[in-house]
Amino acid sequence: MTKPSSAHPRPSPPTAPPTTPTPAPKRSFRWPLRGIVANVAVFLILGYIFLAAFGSFLVPYGPNDVSAGPRLSSPSADHWLGTDALGRDQFSRIIAAARPALLSATYAVLFALLIGTAIGIAAGFLGRLWDGVLSRIVDLLFAIPEYLLAILVLAVMGSGLINASLAIGIVTIPRFARIARGSTIEIAQRAFVDAARLCGRGRLWIVFRHILPNIASPLVIMTAINLSTAEGAYAALSFLGFGVRPPDADYGSMISSSQQYLLTDPWVVAFPSIAFVVLVLAFNLLGDVLRDRLDPHTRTAAGA
């Protein structure tokens, strides 16, 4: 005997309403250096770059025009920052000095970055004999006082912007070599480097594919910090007469030639000194901000 079928059919399970795919969020550009300190540093450095590139079109007088005004005249409407002992316009010369200041720091740090990174990677990655020889060379450079070594190099090569930059770069090489060596030793022990070796990858491939990208952060931080150091070293060498050749202007030579008027006409020394200090401060602030952004272990209040 068959069971009678139910009069009411079993309801089907409810179906979920169709969902419309949510669009992917649009990627917006985010400025990597955020914060008041970072913006001030970038603004100051860009201002100096602008003056170095276009300052010759902005100045009212030529930087080397003798007798552009009365000798040692105080700041006025005609000469905003006064004149020096030869009657040259201080405002024009300070703007013209931005170019050798930026170039000297850039040349020196780039030279030290390239040579020091190559030495550090070779010592850290090749190891053994290479590490011993290259490390002793770096230790020898560290043992010689920096300014003495730079003056010795300039005594052989002669004065000038390029030679002074190379001398500062040679002095700065050991700093980059130490950073690159230590970071390379740490990265070379990672599993992905061993896997690349097992796959038959060559040393150069491993260096450019794995080592360099992973040690870039400390090198960028060291580059930004040493820009201020290199600028300070160049100003010191220029103060001693090893910078650009007269009558071209840079901050060190302007301070050196005007120091005798510090008590009687202080603006002659004060304005080039302020311009130099502001540039070095901008480089220092940029270095601190980059260190905070790229190295989470050494965060400070800068850039907050």
C-alpha cells in the first residue's frame, strides 16, 4: 500500500541575491616624505636647486662685478644683503654660491656611494681573502684623519670643485663600505640567496637581484646623512683655499675672505654663514626623516 503524497510541496531553499562585484579601490599617489619636518627639508633643498639652476637670471648684478656698489655698504634697497670689500653684491654672490655647494656635496656622495658600495659588497659577499684585504684597506682609510687625508689628496691633485669633491668622496668611502659590507653579510645568509645558488645563478645575478635591493635602505639613509657632512667638509676646504678658484663664489671662500670684518661689518660674514647653515640643516633634516621612514628600529621625533 503506497503512502499518499503530501498536498503541500516542500519549499525550495532560499537563494542568495546576486551580488555586484565591488570595484577595486583607486590607488592614489602618496608623498613618501610626510610631516612638517620632511616638507620643510624638501622645500629648502628644492629652493637651493632652483637658485643653482636659475639664479643667474634672478640676480640684479653679476656675482663677480667689482664696484657694483660702495665697498662694505650695509643692506639697502639697492643691495639687499650689502656689498663685500670689493663692492660686489652679496645677494648675487650668495645665490651664485648655491651651485658649487650642491654640486660638491652631490659629486662627493655619489662617488663614495658607488665605490664604497662596490667594496662593501665584494668584501661581504666574496668573503675570506677578499674580505680580509678590502677590510684592511677600509680600516687604513678610517685611521687617517679625514681632513688631513682630504688635504693630502688635494695637495697631489690641486684645488678646484671637482678635485675637492673627489677628495671628500675618498674620505667618505669607508662609511659606505662598512654599511654595505655588514648588510651584505646579513642578506647573504638568507634562504633565498642559498636557493639562487642551488639554481645555478651566478654571483653577479645574485648581487643585482637579491643583494642590492635588500641593502638599498641603509645606503639611501647614509647618502642623505652624508650630504650634509660632505657640504660641511667642502666649505671647510674652501675656507682654506681648496675650493673653487677666485673670483667665483662659494660659502667657504666668502666667509674666509670676510672674517676680518666680523666686528666692524658683521653682515659680510653673517649672510653667507646663514645660507650655508640653512643648506646643511636641510640635508640633516632630510637624512633624519629618511632614517625614520626606512629604518623602523631607529625612529625619532623628526618628521612627526
